[in-house]
Amino acid sequence: MNKIQHEQCPPTEIQKFCEKIHKSGCQFASLIAEEMEAEWLLHYWFYGNESQGQILVHTALQKPEHIIPSISLSIHAADWHEREIEDLFGLVFEGHPKLGDFIVQAAGSFLMPIGPIYGGGFESSHFLLETVGEDVIHTIRRLFYKYRGVEKIAENKRIDQVLQLSERYAGTSAFAHSLAFCQAVEQACLIKISERAAGLRIFLAELERIRHHIGTIEKICESTGLGIAGSQTSLLHEDCLRLTGELTGHRYFFGLNTPGGLLREFTDRECAESLKKLTIILKQLLEIETLLKRTSSFLDRLEEVGIVSLKNAEKVGLVGPAARASGVERDLRACQPYGFYDPIQFSISCESQGDGYARLRILFSEVRESFRIMEQILKMLPKGSELPEKLGEPENAEFKDGTGIGWVEAPLGAEFQWVRISEKGTLARYRISPPSFANWHGFDLAAENFAFQDFPIIMATFGLSVAECDR
């Protein structure tokens, strides 16, 4: 059982208090702001290893006061969280190290604009690359061109309506997003799920991880100009999408999760058949991995390119494969196990080089581990076909005003969601902290001090989602 510790702190002491928690080895997860009638509530969320559990630090500002000390100077991972809250709520984080667009002053310097419109399926984002010759000296990243206000739209909506929002704000990781939301609701409403439902959820989550990682590998191959390898991995990606569609009825796992379990049963036979088909896909993928390792022109574009050191990865709060490629051995499935992960045996893939090739190796390694997890789940699933009923409509269910937190190790890394549910069964506050919200900071570090032509390759190795930030 995960330990969740709640701490109260006055606003004047919040910087020192959070810094002390961070120095104890806990990672910053999220910052949630709530506007109440007479006060502002702020919740600072940290997590550590399994013994440390999770820590929620609560503080309150009495209106009309709206200034609170910033924690970003010592905890860089809080940077965008404070900026976003300032934009949306008007709170001022005193001492926040706001960055301007500093222009490089050097002979031969040039400002190269990229985006915000791209070909293919990449979302709108704009980059200004300050270069001297072929070297990128500084990157200025601008996202949020398609900000959709998902959290605001969710207010006063029914749980089932917000569930649909949760799986649609970034569809490539739809199952992970909706799982985090369901777990937050289940905690708030004290809803228990069966072991079989919990196991099936993890089975599907790992299938999504495999499909997602193969898609990222495909983009890495394409970015380096390997047309044949890109086509081969594209076919495997499509095979995964078709397998998912056959098993679940939707290629991107929409309409499966619900607070209390799943919306439909998956028989052992269905899972076994999917695993058998997945075996063929993985065999072909690992053959491609072997060939890539022997392709010197491919390795030259990845090795010692786009490096993020362990120190920098920890400083900016990288999560997921991007963090583990830099030596951060942290995975929520292990350090904060949820669902059916407790009895599962698996290795945390970790590298130390922090370059593009390390990130690629992590992807291949995690695909193998995800398959192992799925095999174990199929053997350990409790027998029977009965799943918990779907959470009823608000008028047919008993709700208490309260909050809940949910977390998952999404394909791109740690994701955290917070909900406050009213007595009517509607969402009073919904907060999403997706992995890309943290990992875009690492991309800036990786792209700087490398050649201009390395830029698209470095971006591909991070596999970042713009949609997760433009939520």
C-alpha cells in the first residue's frame, strides 16, 4: 500500500519546506492550485522511493493576497507549473527566474526559426535556434499554440464526461491518461476494484507502452534518413495498432477504463492470442535492433549526440525513458507501485551515457520488459469473468466532497493527476501533470551545443508530445 503523507505549511515557509523535502531525495511531481471562495489553496506534490511514499504539502493564501514565494530557483521541475498557474489564476510566484529571449551576440550568429507548422502528424510548436556556424548555442521553445483548456472544461462535468477528456487530450497514450484519472477518482470515492480488473489494466497498459515505443523507434529511424528501417518499423507499428484494435475495439485504447475497473471483460484466451501475435512483432523488431547496431552511419548520428547528464536530468526533473537514459533509475511501477505491479518481477532499464543512442537502447529494452510483464500477468490473473460494475451516474451514487490522486508510469514517463469531486459527483477541480510537461526542459539541454542538423534527430529520440502540454 502506497504511503501518502499530508503536511501543512504557511506560505512564508513554503520555499524552505519544499526544498528540504526535495533534498531528502524526493522528486517534484506536480503543483495544484484551487480557487476557493475566500482563499487560494496550493498543493505541492512530491514522491520518493517506496518507503518514502508520496508527500503532499498544503498551503493557503487568504484573498485578496496573491503573492507566494517561488520554489523554482531550487526545484527547476516546478518552473512551468508556477508559470502556468500564474497565467491561469493570476497568482504571482515571487522570485521566479523568468527567462527572456536572450539573443546570442557573436560574429556570424544567426537566428533560425523552425515551425510552428510541420508536415505529417507533428503538433504545432515553434523553435528559434540561435546558431554560430552549424552549432546551436541556444534554443527558444514555444509551445501552447493549441491550448484547449481541458482542466477548465472539466469543471462541473460528470465523472464519465471527464473520463473522455482524460483519454483524448493526448491520444497516443490514451490508456495511461485515463488510468491515472480513474485511480484518482477511485481514491477520492473509496472505490475498490477486483484483482482481475487491476491485472487486465496493466496488461493493456504494457501493450500500449510497446506500441508507443515502436512508434518512437520508427521516428528515430526516419530522422536519421534510414528509409528502409523506418518503413519496417512503421509496418510493425501498424501491426500493433491492428492488434490493439482487434483486442479492444479501438486502435488507441479509447473507451476501456472506468472508475471501478474496465468497461468490458477480456478472456484469458483473448489475451493469450494477442500475446502470441505480439511475439511475432517483437521477433521482427529485435531483428531490426540487431541490424541497427551494425549500421555505422546510423550510430554516428546518435552516439554522443544530444547528451543530458545525470546532474542535469535530476535538476530539471526528467522522467521516463529520457531520464533513465541519463542514469536516473526511477520508475513509478517500481518506486510507487500501483494496480497489479506489486507482485510483478521486472528490471528497470537504465543507461548512463544520456545521448540519443542511450535513449534508443532504453526503448528496445523496455519493449522486452513490457512483454515479460504481460506474460507474468497472464499467468497470475485470477480466474473468472466478473468485473466490477461501471461507476453509476451521479444521481445513483453516493459521493463525498473530497480529493484523490492518481499516478501512472505512462510510456513517456511519470504522470500525475489530481481531482476534487463535489457532493453532486461532478469535478470541482481537475489537474493533469503529464510527462512531456517535464521532459521538454531536457530537450533544450540536449539540443544546445550540437550541430543544427542534429536537431530533428535529438527531438525524435525524446519522443515528446506537444499535445500533452497543449492540454
